[in-house]
Amino acid sequence: MKFDLVVKKAKVFLPTGPEITDVGVADGRIVEIGDLATASAAEVVDGEGKWLLPGVIDTQVHFREPGLEHKEDLRTGAMAAVAGGTTTVFEMPNTNPLTINPEALADKLNRASGRMASNFAFFVGASPENLDDLASLETLPGTPGIKVFMGSSTGSLLVEDDASLRKVLANGHRPVAVHSEDEPRNRARRAAYGEGTLEPDPTLDYPLNGTASDHPHVRDAESARLSTERLLKLSEETGRTVHILHLSTADEIDLIASFRKRIRVSVEITPQHLFFAGAECYDRLGTHAQMNPPMRSRHHRDALREAFRAGFFNVIGSDHAPHTLEEKAAAYPATPSGMPGVQTLLPVMLRFAKEGLTTFEEVVRLTSVAPAELYGIKDRGNLQVGSFADLVLIDPREFTVEADWLRSKCGWSPYLSESLFGWPLMTWVGGKLAYSAGGELDITAGRQVEFNWK
Ligand code: DOR
């Protein structure tokens, strides 16, 4: 057999565990795994001493196109993805126009085709205007399903009351991805903050001080807990599975654990909620640490780490939410919430594994097999014969994040100068070399993700 590509002698992270072996690729797919010493191939890559992983599936990114391309666009967002070992992204609907109807979804899919180095799918946002159409919207090709903002963030997408949320959950079958913060509570606390009457969040270990570290006081832990409680009750009532995005509080862990005795709930964690905490991260990063839901105190961060260790989370999403340095340079609270992260997801999580929070195998599982299963992704997420050749070759060493490595249009990262683990050398998307360290990017490699679901 003639292969298009053979990667030789890498430590290959197979679904059964790591093994030093060879991987052969033809017509965009993995066609053989085993000894290929004598195989003929158009391209042979020596993987000795390197690790070959299934490409990361990042289930939450904001690439800002259309409408906010000064922050990011589909091309630059995907360049950042493949440079960090991510081969598939699910992009969020809070663009302008909002992705809330078939036309807006079709527009994004058109824009993505031939302009994204990574594979792509686009969430459809639930909004008061499309509540009756959600069951059909979630069946459209190119979407992983419906996303709900119970608490508003960048843009105007919002479903804040229980009656509307009940309608969302009653209309359709796929898991619904939810940003869970309580909008009425956030609104009241924002107003109180403006008036100087805000009661600080008692779960934080530092006071209000007029800077970005006030953000978790304003969007407090109780807002997330309350919203998640409302959501889980409605999930139980309607029988619809929910997927809770970017968990940020200790309180929600216990709450979800108790509901999990009766209903299926999946939960996402971001690398940043495991990494950053306390007044100290705001002292260091200022408004660059501001996101929704916020990074909170160590108490919450440590509970998230403990839950992570115990296998509580189903997937890892970066919530890549770029804003320009100029926008972030305003004074809090006039600053937008969100930080980039698609390029650093894998190396941050591998650093956690290196430090012993988890294992390398578990990071690989959570970033490939697990999202593929959760969303019913067709032929991706497993490094096995028959799957698309979405692969990343990494050098298993520490490296320091420097500005010239970053590919996001926004040009910054909260991890600048941090030491992360696993230097991405080459990323293949559907067998095409989409990224090579220090080399060119192929922005045409990405394909629309297909789903198998009933
Ligand atoms: O901080 C955030 N920024 N959280 C979100 O949920 C949205 C995001 C954005 O789009 O900027």
C-alpha cells in the first residue's frame, strides 16, 4: 500500500493507551497502525522521541465572524487552533448577526469553507425569536446543537426566564449547551456595583477594590449556583439533557453531583478556571483575567481541581473569547469579558498532567474521544484505523509562551511567560499538514464536522 503520510516511531496515544508505533495515512484517513518500517509513503515523518496525539476537539470557541472581525475571524481563529494542536472547533453564536436561523448558519459554513485550517461546526443560539424553531434548527448540518446564554455576555443572546428556558428544553433532543449565570441577579448586582452598594461575595477571600478583581464579586458564585439549580430542575422536568459550559464554582459541583443521581448532565471545564484564581490573578493580569463566568477565589479553583481529579468533567473547552488589547485597556467595568485560549488549551492541560493533577492519557481522552462521544461526531476523535487523520505531533518538553508563537488576531494570551508542556510541532487535519512549527499554515485543510446522533 502506498501511503500519503507515515509518522514513524512516535509514542502514539491510542484509545487503548500510548504505544510506540507507526501510523499510516491515505486519502485523509488513518489506514494502518503498526510496523510500517518498509512502507512507501509520499511523506515520512520521524516521530522518534515525540508524541502523536489525536487532534484536540475544542467544544467552545468564539471566532467573532461575522461582525466582530477586528477581534478575530474564522481564518485567524483556526490558525491559532492548529498551532496549538486543536483540529476541530465548535464556534459560538454570539456574532453579529447572531447565529439564530438557517441563513446565519449557512453564511458561517460558507465563510468557513476553504478559509479554516481546523474542522468546524457552529452552534445555533436560542433566542426569544426562535424558540419554536429549535427542534428543526438543531438538525441542520454543520451544527453541534443549541447554545443558551442564561446570563448575557458579549452580544445580545439571552434566554433568562424559566418559561422560555422550559420551551428551549422541550423543543428538541440533542444536549443543550448552556452558559449558566442568573441574568436577573447579575443585572441587580451590576446596578448595585454602579451605585456603590454591592454586597461582596462572601465566598471570595478579598474585598472589593474598584478594579477588575471586583468582577467575581459582581457576577458572584451565587449567580452561577442559582442559575444551574434552575437549569437542572428544568432538565429533570422536561427530560432534556443539558451540557453546562465552563463551570466556575465549588457550589455547583455538589449541586450537579446530587442531580446526577437522577439525570444525565454533562459538564465542561476550561483550562483557565483550573489555572487562575484569587486577587493575585487580577493583580497580575488586570482586565485580561476578566471573563464570564469569572475566575474566583482559590476555594473555588481548588474544588474544581479536586473535581477534575475525580473525573467529574466530561469535556474541556477553551471558551476562546478574544478582545483587542485596546478594548481590554479601558477601566473596569467598561471592559469586555473574555480571553483567548484555543491555542493554549492542550499545552496548559498537559502541564497539569506533568504536575500530576491528571494523566496524559486522561487529557487526551477528554480532548478527543470524550467530545466526539458527547456530541456524536462522525469519524473523528479516535486515533484509530478508519478515522480522519486529525493528528498532532508534539515535542514532550516544557516551553515558555512567547508573543511571536501566538496566532490569534488579538495578539495576547493570559499565559504569556508561563511555562507550558508539549510543544506542538506538526498538526494534520484530515491528513493535510495544517501547521508546522516555524513553517506555513494550510488554511484550506478544515472540513465541516458531521454528526451521528439519533
Ligand atoms: O467571558 C466571556 N466572553 N464569556 C462568554 O460566555 C462570552 C465571551 C465572549 O463572547 O466574549
